[in-house]
Amino acid sequence: MQLTLWTYEGPPHIGAMRVATAMTGLHYVLHAPQGDTYADLLFTMIERRDARPPVTYTTFRAQDLGRDTAELFKQAVSAAYARFQPQAMIVGASCTAELIQDDPGGLAKALDLPIPVIPLELPAYQKKENWGASETFYRLVRGLAGAPGPRPAREPGRRPLCNILGPTALGFRHRDDLIEIHRLLDSLGIDVNVVAPLGASPADLARLKDADFNVVLYPETARSAAEYLKKSFGQPFTQEVPLGVGATNRFIAEVAALAGIDPAPLLDGPGSRLPWYSRSVDSTYLTAKRVFVFGDATHAIGIARMAARELGFTVVGLGTYGREFAREVRAEAVLHGIEALITDDYLDVEAAIRAAAPELVLGTQMERHVAKRLGIPCAVISAPIHVQDFPARYAPQMGFEGANVLFDTLVHPLMMGLEEHLLGMFREDPEFHDSVGPSHLGGNARSASSAEAPEVAASTAPSASAAPILLDEPVVITTAPWAPEAEKELKKIPFFVRGKARSNTEKFARERRLPLITLETLYDAKAHYGR
Amino acid sequence: MNAPVPPPVTTSSAPCGGIDLHQEQGQRAVFCGLTGIVWLHRKIQDAFFLVVGSRTCAHLIQSAAGVMIFAEPRFATAIIDERDLAGIADANEELDRVVTRLIERRPDIKLLFLVGSCPSEVIKLDLSRAAQRLSGRLAPVRVLNYSGSGIETTFTQGEDACLAALVPELPRSPAESAPSLLIVGALADVVEDQFLRIFSALGIADVRFLPARRAGAMPAIGRNTRYLLAQPFLADTARALDERGAQRLAAPFPLGAEGTTGWLQAAAEAFGVADETFVAATAAGRARAETALAPHREKLGGKRVFFFPDSQLEVPLARFLARELGVSLVEVGTPYLHRAHLAAEIEWLPAGTRVTEGQSLDDQMDRCRAARPDLTVCGLGLANPLEAEGLSTKWSIELLFTPVQGYEQAGDLAELFARPLRRRALLEV
């Protein structure tokens, strides 16, 4: 039993719904109790979809448990088939129906409908949303792509043909990534055969095998299906996810190699504005900004790499809630000289952010709020999804335009270089003191963080009024007190590095068991950590 | 191949007042009772709600509330995992461990509800025994339990189950006590305070609320207790109060000016308040409500409204719209129709109003599309799809989260229905 106050991922049947809702001509019959229908509003309210998800729920209740829930399920399948006339159906159980073991797959098969009916086994007590999406897409592809066999050779003169795999309903910027990648492929001279699941019908899945190769945009949802297509039809698939300029260039080269064409014209083209913006002297202040990255594995890895190599940030934290991709995230973290954080407990993430004392957090909506509490600038780079992640404007993350968007996304929350410089110069001026905070953050950032101060104290002591519920025992560390003149000197250090200066000095003093932090200690520590 | 057989859905039922009552079975698009935690935890300020359930339960609460839980909330989910199900871990021991740590960390918590869910019900995890066991161990923290599961409860029935769990715990008032008035059902603090002022003007001094704002301030009850339901979905709570000797005052619900007057009147009669006193105490409120309602009557008068089932507030709301704003009712869906508690409301509905108890979602949507009402009151899952089909909608959940009861809120309540129409008229795109 795990105590959870908030969760990064929903249960696996939500992942199945993301696939079903992305597609056309497919219907999902979900054996689920009354109340599980809440899932509809994720799609209609967060993504603002204009139609209900193609899902029929059995919505059984206690009185049905005493009768025949299996019969109820069969009726729901029959009625859904009669009403919606789908090309194919998927059937499965949510967490509660899994416990009553009605075997939706077997029951649906017994109805002998004249369409493919694909059963889903999504263990709700072990797995989560992204796994559910991946498994559902894999089952659909396996069930509908046709008999495995060799691919016919490409006819001479035909443009190379690929599928794009991975985008789903309720996906983080999937809508716009897709437009951008379509554009890239088109300018390379590659045609797109099928995009799936987003916009594909079951009949389209039967055409997947016509493509020469697959472009996998979101390994979380599409890697299993791509591996199946590779094994069954000999279709290779892309490994590079085009987040950032470097990754987009590598993606273009990879795709061009798979298609047997020359990437040079596109690689030599105008590309992204990011490289010049990043070289522009006003960006100098971005150098070695300490950044903490957390999200799904694909976005966390891609954005950490971009932050380090294309903006000159220092990645001081990297993690994911997606355990399925822990290996990849760990490998990436090694490149940044840090250890990856693999957890789905947001309190662990909060503790790690506090400990790393970054100057910028790139995370999910949850990290945005953690950062707000800590007074650290933040940008959202990954699901779990929020209504703000469906902007009206075109805002891809992938490709060259995606790199432009990401430059703005990562840089705007930070104080502009000039503003930071002026703050340092006029630090003690009454109308320009450090508690004002960056003006573009509404002037609240610092006051929010000072209001947080008691909570910081509470979390290290077991008193806790409304303190976070930390399930691990707090480590009570005794830290030497600050001498008044050292404390005063600390206040002269710009606020955005003051937290780090304080924690470094205290760590320095602890390690040397100093009884008092003096002016000398402060500057000894500065010299020590400045090496 | 077996021909698909659609399940039987609608049956016309026995006559009920002058309304045209239908009962329907099929897919229901409603929340489960866990959703009530979202407002209950705000009402009882030192209570914590621990759902014993699945990841779906946790996801529901953070999604359905329309908010992600960023502060330290006073609710959480103990997620049952495969170790608990396989018997590798003893679910009761696991629960004790989770609860013990929770309480250690949150000394501000005085009352803990273990909230049952669909999975905990199906695996027959006995939360009432767990609550007893933990109450003993964690004293003075009281541990109670109720079910908010979808198989047992529909949306607002979660509040009913929660309050019903509180009733046996309430102190007993001495048998010889003077009659006291109990208002039952979570109301916004501001609404409670308004009602207190009116009751005071009526000369009814001893007025208490269930739930109280703090666990230690729950009202005493006994044979001297007369209670008014402030919400129409409190069947189990009323039964539990009756068992403790309290007497329900039959009344309409305090929605709109007329409903509020009828509701206050029931208390006034039970406490022997003179007519002149009643008129004097309510005249100002009634006048203000009338002033506030008048502009909305122009906008809503003659409009055709369709209610999907959601909170059991549908019948009183429909009555308010029909009688005070001149709305024409196409269909009034409700998850459940409590004939006794809603007797006065049913009486007030225009003769022949179609009321549908239960739901068969797709059939009901067909009826709604065919009728093309001016305004459809429905849940969040249906609102945008219907808007996309050109129908104006009102999210029903807002009617639960917004203070709408009493004279001072009558205009606000009307405005909630008028706003979607006003917005549609404003937009040129």
C-alpha cells in the first residue's frame, strides 16, 4: 500500500483511452464501475476535445455484483457495436473490474462480432498510464497490421515512405510536433504513409506495413509497436527524438539514411534561430545556470541534453517518473556527471530540488508548483498534462521550430540578463531591493518564498504543522550558527545565488565541524566551492 | 453471429405527483462519491480523508476537482498494490502503517475518515473494523469510515455517507433539553452565517450545523432535535438522525427565494414563530432576492432547459428555474429521486414535467439532441461535446462548489444559468 497525495500518471486504462480517443473508427468498451467515467473530462476539458471519447463504460454498481456483471458487459459491447458501428473494438477492465475477473476478452469473443475485437490486459495494480498506452498501441498494431512478411522493394522513382508513430490524445504538444515533423519530412522529400495512433483508423493500421521505415516520436507510447513492426515487416525505426537543434540535425541525418537520400540541403538550410540567439552576447548570463530537469523520459533526456549543449546550462538534477525508461535516463545523467532520480513520488522530487538548489526548474506542472514554493523560476516541459499545455498558438517542442519554442520556454522564466545586472548594481535601493523579485514574475516570487521559510524549517524538524508528509524519517542535521557579521555579508550576495551560498557555507562548516560560521568561513567556503 | 441486443432502458413508472416519471438503466456518466471529499475537506477544517483505493481513485480526485493538488491537501489515497492483493502484505497491517505515519506527520488532524472505494469494497477490506482498531490506537484522533465507492454511491451520496458516519458519534443531548434546530448538509460558511442571522431574527437561538467546521464542535443531538435538510441527497444521514430520535422537518430546499421561504417556514412552524415575526425576519431577504432575480427572468424566461443527472439537486433547481424564472423544462434527469425528501419539490414542479431517474447515457443524449434545448445542464465530460454541437451548456459541478442557497444567493444561482446564454450572445466568433 502506497500513500499518494498526487500522481504523475493515471492508471493504465487511461493510457488505453489516450490511444482509442486519438483514433477514428475504433471503440473501447471498458468494464468499469460507475464513477470511472470521470476520465471523459480529461479529454473534453483539458484537451478541449469536441466529442466524447469513443468509450462505453459498463458502469456497474453494487446491485449488479450480486447479479451478472458478465451479462452487463456483453450487453454493453453489443449496444456499442450497434450504435457506433466501429471498424474494430478494444475491450478491457479498469482496476475494479479486474478484481471481479469477468474476462472481457472472452466475453466479447463469444459475441462473435463481424469486426476485430482486441482484448487488453492492463494490470491496474502494477502498471500505469504510459505503459497502458504503449501496450494498447502494440496490441492494436499486432492485431490489425496483417500477417508478418517481407516488405516489397521500393518501386524506382517512388518517394520514400514512412509512418509516424506515437502521438496520442492528451499528449504533451503532440498536435504541433506532428505538424513540424510532417514539414521536415516533406522538405526532405519523404512521404508519410500513416500517422498513428493520432488520426489513424483500424484500416490505416493495416497499411502500416507499406512504409519503408517508422519515425518514433514518443518511445513511451510507440517503441513496443515499432519493435513489432521491425520484427514482422523488417521496418527499421528512428532512435533520435528531435528535441533541440542538435537532436533535430541528428534526426534528419538518421531519417535521410533510412530513406536513402541526402540530408545536406535541409541541414544547410536556415534551421533554427536557437544557435544564433544562444551565441548572442545577451545570452552570456545563461552560462552555467544550474538547471533541474524532471519529466517523462523522452522530454527529460532531450531537454537536459539541449540545456547543456545548446544553452550552456549546467544540469544539476535529472529524473523521470517513468520507470520503464529508467535505464536511458540513468545513462543520460552519467553524461552530466550526476545520478538520475527515478521516482513517482513528487515529495521525493521536491526534496531533490531543494537539495540541488537550482536556478531554473524544467519539469511538469507539479515541479512548477514546487518551484513556485521555493521561489525558483520554472518552465513546464512534460506531461502530466494541464489545460495550459494546449495553447491556442502553434507551439511544437520538436524540430527547428520546436527548438525556437524551447529557447523561449527555457530562457524567459530566468531573469533577463540586463535586469539581473541592474539588480546587482542597485541592490540596496529602496524600490529595487531583492525582495521585489523579477518583475515579469509579478513581483510575488520572493515574497512567496519568504512565506515558505517556516515550512522549510518544519520539514527538517518533526514538529510539522501543515508540513509535507514525508514518509522517510527526516534527517536532523545540526548546523553551526551564523555570526552576525557573516549573516550580514550573506545578505549582500545577490538573492538568486544566496540560497546556494548559504547551503554551501553550512555544508563546508558541517564537514569541518566548525562551531560558528564567521566572515572567514563564508569566504573560505566560497573559495572552496569556486574551484 | 448473435445479433446485438440493446439492453432494455426506459420504463415508465408508477405515478408520482403530477410529474411524468421515467426510470432508465444503462451507462451512467456520473462521478462516484469520492468526489465529495473535494468540498468536505474544506468544510471540516481539521479532518483528513484517506481513500483506500487504486490509482484510479487518486487520479479521479486530482482530475475531477479540476485542480491538481499542489498544496498539502487534507486528503490522500492509500493505493492498494499487487502485494496487498496477492496476500504477500497484510492489507490491514499496511493500512495501519500508512495511517500511523500519516497521523504522526499531521498532528493538526483531529478526525480521520477512511474512505472506501470500489476496489476496497470488492476485496472486502473491512474499513469499519480498521477504523475501530485505529481509533483506539490513535486516540484522541477519531477514525471513522464510510464508502465513497462508485458501486455504492453516486457523486453527492459521498457526502451523505460521510455525514451518516458522523451521526452515531455525535454527543447525546439531554432528554429534557429545549428543542434545538439542526441544519444538515455542507453549506458555505457565508451561507451558514446568513441563515444564523435569520434564525436569530425568528427567535430560534439554538441552531447547529452538521457538519460543523471543526471535528470537536460537532452538534449534540437527541429527541429535542428538529432538523432541516439543506441538501436533497442526504437519505442515509436522515435515517441515522431519525434513529437517534431527531425529527425531520419536511420542507422544500433553500434554492431560490421561494424555496428558501418554504424551508425557513418549516422551521418557523416547528418552533412556533408568529407569522408577523416570520414576515418581518424574511421580508428584506425576499425583497433583495426579487431585485436580484428580476433581470435574469428577462433573459431566462421561456428558455427550454434540459438536465442530465448529476447531483440530485436537479429537481429543486428545475423547480426554481420553472417557478421563479419562467423556464420551460424539457427533461429533468436525476441519478435518484427520493420521493419523501423531495415531496414538496415534486409538488411544485409544473404538471407533466418529464423527470428521468437513472440514466442511459447515449439514449439521453439522443433525446437532448432531438429537443435542442436552449440550455443543457450536464457534467464536465459532456459539456464541450454538446457545445460543439451548438448547444449551450452549464457545468453542473459548479452548482455544488458555489454558494447558491438562501435569499442572498438567489440572484447568483440564476446568474449561473444565465451566463452561458449571455456569453453565447456576446461572442461574434
